[in-house]
Amino acid sequence: MLLAIDTSAGSSVALVADERVLAQADESGTRRHAEAIGPLLRTVLREAGAAPRDVTGVVAGMGPGPFTGLRVGIAAARAFAFGVGAPVHPVVSHDAIAYGHAERVLVVTDARRREVAWSLYDPDVTRLAGPELADRGAGFDAVVARHPGVPVLDPPTVSAGSLGLVAAMLLATGRPLGPDQPLYLRAPDVTVKAS
């Protein structure tokens, strides 16, 4: 049984087993990740009738996404995995949005500051380009123009259920998972000055 957590756009937690989503809970707000993650975890475990010890792996959505939101989800995934002695499986959050589409798609998520993060996919979650940043206006219009007729997927949140299903598929087929480090796509606003 896989526990999946994504906080790249809102907060989403799900339990996945046998190629299906057993339970999922979501919080659409983008400023309450830390407050939402604990109750979402409890809700999903309760609805699935599962105990923490039933979890054999934890899937962490690695973004792209804003710094604080991503850190909360990744830290929660790593802490839960450590607590139950399970491995962490990192997956690019855009993969979850592309999952289940039988055609080429362009995935886009809000990166704030009038920017979007985008990725281009073929079926079976085969990423052709991205994730990359573009400004919300002319920059992303140019990306769309380079891929005429390709549907644009722009969901308000990333489904942890789909994230877990992607991880299960990648693990079953031996395909590589996502990066071990978060995909912020932008340098931090604050840096430590060397003395």
C-alpha cells in the first residue's frame, strides 16, 4: 500500500493499492499546507481502514511548486516513511496531472509571480520537455504556439491518488522515479550571506 502526498498546489493525500485509489483527501488552499497535512493523513487512513504500519512506501510529490508548500509535503512524506520504516518514492507532480491521458498533453501549474511551470507529455506519462518556467502571458503563449492542438491541462490541485498510481506504474515497470530534490525552478528569495 502506497501513501502519496503532494503539496505543490494545495494539499492532497491518498492511499493507493492494487492499481486503485483507496482513499483521498484534499485541501485546495495554498497557504495552509502545514495545518492541513496532519488532518488529511488521519482522514485518509481512517477512510481506507488502514493503519500506518500497512504503508509499504510513501510517494512524495517533488514539484514543481513554491518553496514552502513543497517543503511541507516532502517533509511530511519523509517523516511518515521514517516512522514506519518504508522507502520514499519521489515523483514529479506534473506526472500525476498527465497520468491517464491517451494523447499528448501540455501540463501547466501556477508558479506565482505571474509565472507558470509547464511540462509536455506523451501517453503513459512520458515527459518530453519540462518542467520549465514561463511568464503567464507571452512566454506561455509561445510554448502553446510551439505545440498547436495539444490540450492544456491546468488543474487547481495535484491529485495524490494519481501521484500514487504513477509511482506504482513506474515501480512496476522499472522506469525511473522523480528527482530526490524538490523542483523549485527558481532561486530562493533569501540567501545566507557568506561571512
